Amino acid sequence: MEPSPATGGSETTRLVSPRDRGGAGGGLRLKSLFTEPSEPLSEQPKPLEMPFHHCHRDPLPQPGLTPERLQAQRQLCAACAVCCVFMAGEVVGGYLAHSLAIMTDAAHLLADVGSMMGSLFSLWLSTRPATRTMTFGWHRSETLGALASVVSLWMVTGILLYLAFIRLLHSDYHIEGGAMLLTASIAVCANLLMAFVLHQAGPPHSHGSRGAEYAPLEEGPGEPLPMGNTSVRAAFVHVLGDLLQSLGVLAASVLIYFKGTLSPQPQYKAADPVSTFLFSICALGSTAPTLRDVLRVLMEGTPRSLGFEPVRDTLLSVPGVRATHELHLWSLTLTYHVASAHLAIDSTADPEAVLAEATSQLHSRFGFSSCTLQVEQYQPEMAQCLRCREPPQA
């Protein structure tokens, strides 16, 4: 009896019955059955649609910048152009007026230019795909740009502080009150213009963000962290700080102009180096949190807005997880957070289900951009393993 040919259109080989024997040898004859396929075969296999708990939470990014980041790029470009023009004007006006306070304000604008150019550079680099050499992509360029901006500001501020100290010590200097007043007034107008350019209409997408420089970490469904909006909000906060400093320089220039120029009272010219001291301290203080966060990122520290214990407890709350070890939390930028961990599970637990639930919890509750989890069977000796112990408090 002959088996029926396989359906679906493939080449099969069948054994013929004894009555089909022929020839003197009486051997069995093998027949190849070729059937035409019922449907044409596709040249390339269709891509599989992976479930939501697959390791890639977000869809494949499209080339180029998103509309949100394009808007942020336009805002930052406009503000950077305005800042460069008026920074050059302050340098010239401060030189003509012999005012260190104006130079200090220009130095603060220089830091803002560096910060905005770093954000623009990081927006451009973020469109470049990851490579085998740069497996995480180019996100950390934003952090390096922020570090360069802070270091340059501190160097310029140190030089201005030294010159202000020399002026207070010797008092052999002259302030052109009219030029200082005009330059300070233009600086206030420039900061108002930059604040208008960087102001974002509508409520900020913060969801309880801890500061204007940081993207949110939500307790609800995870959404992509808006790096463009975050950069614009950070620049807006810096411009507001510059506006307050410019108002202080304007007040000092008014005092010098009306008391030191119109009326012969040269002691009021000391308002220039005194305001330089005050605003230099403010500038250094305003950049200290940025420097702290940059060093935390470069040292692979836990993000400031995250806690080790909440992440650990969330992983332990996943059904089937008995213990966690090798838990690492770090950042590529202030908004790009990464996590990796080993999950020790019961022998009866489904590894795929545990992996899916743990990944989903990390994405939705903490907003991690990348999670790498290793699932392994729990062993009693893990409780005594030195490498499996949690790190101590800092």
C-alpha cells in the first residue's frame, strides 16, 4: 500500500508496491513525485511580530530627528545665535567700559552657548546608529559637552575673580558708566529675547519631574523620554539665571553712572568688582549641580532620580523570583538610564514569563531606556556567595 503524497508541494520519495516491480532483477523501483506548489513560495521570509514583552520595548527608530526634536533643534539654534551675538557685544562693551561685571555676564553667556551647542551636537549625534565599536551609540557626547562647558566657565570665572581682587586691592581703574549702562541694558534685553525663544507653549511634559533639567520617571505606562524638550527646558532655566545676573549688573551700572560719573564720588566704582564677586559665586554655584551630575554619569553611578532599593524590590516582587544579584544601574546621559541584573528564579517558574514581567516593570515604573536581565535557577548557596551580596551604602 502506498502512502499518500505529502500536501503542500514538496519533493517526496515513495516506496512502490511489489506488483510494480519490473525487470529481471525484480528490485524495488523508487519514484520521485514532483508536485507543483499550490501557492508561490515567497522569496524572503516574513518578519516575525514579536510580543510586547520582547527585549525591544520601542519600535524601530526612523532615520532623522522626530518632529519634537526638530522643534527643539530650531529653538536651540535661534537661542544660540542670539546668545553669540549679544555675548560678543558684551565683550566689546565690557572692554570699552572697563567693567569686569559685564565680562562676568559675558562669561556666563559663554557657558550657555557651550551648553546649547552641546545639546545641538548631541541631537545630531543621536541620529547616528550604534556600531560594533560604539554599541550604545553616541548619547554620551551630551555629557562630555556639558563637562567642557562647565570647565570653561570655571576657568574664565577664576580669571575674572583674580582681576576683581586686584581692582579692590589697588583701586587704580576707571569705569565708563555710560558704556556700562548701555551694555547692561542690552544684555537684559538679550536675555529676555532668549527666554522668549526658548519658552515652550503649553504645560511641560514633566509628570512630576524633579527639575527642569531632568526627564520624568513615571509610575504609569512608560513613554519615551523627550530629550529635545529636556534640553530646551534646561537652556530656559539657564537663561532665567542669566537674566537675574544681568539685572544685577544693570543695577550696579545705574549706581556707577549716577553716583560715580554724574556726581564726583569715585568710591561707587567699587560696585563693579563687588558685583563681579557676587555673580561669579552665583555662576559657580549654579554649575555645581551640573558638574555633580556629569561626574556621576561618567563614573557610572546610579541616576540621582533612581534608588537601588526600589528597583531591587520591584524585581523581587515578580512572581517566581527568589533573589537578585549583579544589579547595576547607570546612565549614558541624564535621561538615558540603563539597568542589568541576574534573576534567580524557582525551578517551577517559567523563565520567559519572569523575563517578560521583570522587563515590563522596569520599563513602565522607572523609564529605563535599556534593560538586560539574565534568568537563572535559584541555588541555596547563593545566599553565602560574596559576589551575590548587595553592595553597601555609599
